[in-house]
Amino acid sequence: GGAVIEIRDTGKGIKQGKEIFKPGFTTKKYGWGLGLVLTKRIVEQYHKGKLVLKRTDSRGTTFQIIIPKVEK
């Protein structure tokens, strides 16, 4: 149990092997390279979940955020 959130885009994809979760990594002319870093940290540290790169190719990129069920 838990939640799975899937985020997709239809851009050119992300080149495999790049350090996409490394602070400062960006493919943009103007960018700080913090978006995926902060998202991953929030998902893992605050929600005990995972941020996973599921697919990236010329048709776009798909990420999954997996949040486990909280037991009370």
C-alpha cells in the first residue's frame, strides 16, 4: 500500500549517466540545478519514499514518486 505519483513530459529526454540528482546539475542556460535534488530529499527524508527515473528517451522522461503507507 501507499501512493505512486507519475510525472511525465514530452521533451527530448535526459541523457543517461548524467548526475541528475547532483546539486548544481542543469541542462538549462539559466538554472541552479536544485529542482530534482530538493524533490528527492523531500520525498526520501520527509515521506520515507523514493524518487525514481523510470524512463528517458527521445519521447520524454518519466519519474515516479513512491510514498509508503503510513501505519498509525
